[in-house]
Amino acid sequence: MTSFEGSLDGSVAVHRMVRLKRELDAEEAYVDAFAEWDASGEHALWDQTAGDGLGE
């Protein structure tokens, strides 16, 4: 393996780590947003209107 090939392997690893970090951050943000929405009571409004027009 040349030095250049080793650099590419390292670059690929860094890109994968960055992508994984973004995915984990997004997952955490989604969990936080859902918890905030759930605590707000807006889910009750959603439940009342989510089925409007279905099954008719």
C-alpha cells in the first residue's frame, strides 16, 4: 500500500465517521422534537384531525 492509498483509506474513514455523527445528531434531534411535541399536548389535536376524511 502506498502512502497515497493509506490517505484515501483514512479519508474514507473520516467521511464515514462524519456521516455517522450526522445521523446520530439527527436521531437525537428527532427524539427531542417528538418529546417536546408530545409534552405540548398538540398530539391530542392531531389525534382528533388525523382521520378526517378517511374511510368516507
